[in-house]
Amino acid sequence: MERKGFVQHTQRGRAFVFKSRVTRDEVGGRLAKNLLERTFGGSPSALLMNLLDRNTVNERELNELEALIHDYRQRKTEDDAQSK
């Protein structure tokens, strides 16, 4: 974990004390990106379809996913407009 940059350690007497170097969100992001690249060839839609096909997803969750995609599109459009 230390070599991967997730934790660092200090020595107190004979004990090693480990401390996180990244947030939970950063770890989750790295793991998700790794899974996406290694398992789904970098395709977010393939990952999402795999999750939807293999899990029970209720109407509320589908609505949440649609709202997240809509919000992402709006942010991306705004970011693209600002960078021009």
C-alpha cells in the first residue's frame, strides 16, 4: 500500500504508525478507473450495462442515474464553453 502511494508510515519506538495519504474518494476513483480500464476496455457504458444487467435496479435508482447523467452533461457543456 505504501509503494502504491495510499499510505505512509512513521516509526514510533518499535511500532510502525501508518497514515493515509489519499482520501476515500481518491481511492475509490483509482479503483474504479483501474476496473474500467482492465475489465471493460475503458468503456463506461460497458461497465454500467454490466452493473444494470447483473443487479436489481429499482425505478428510483434508474431515475437517479438519469439525473446524474443529465447533470454531468450540463457540467461538461459549461466546462467546454469556458475553455474556448
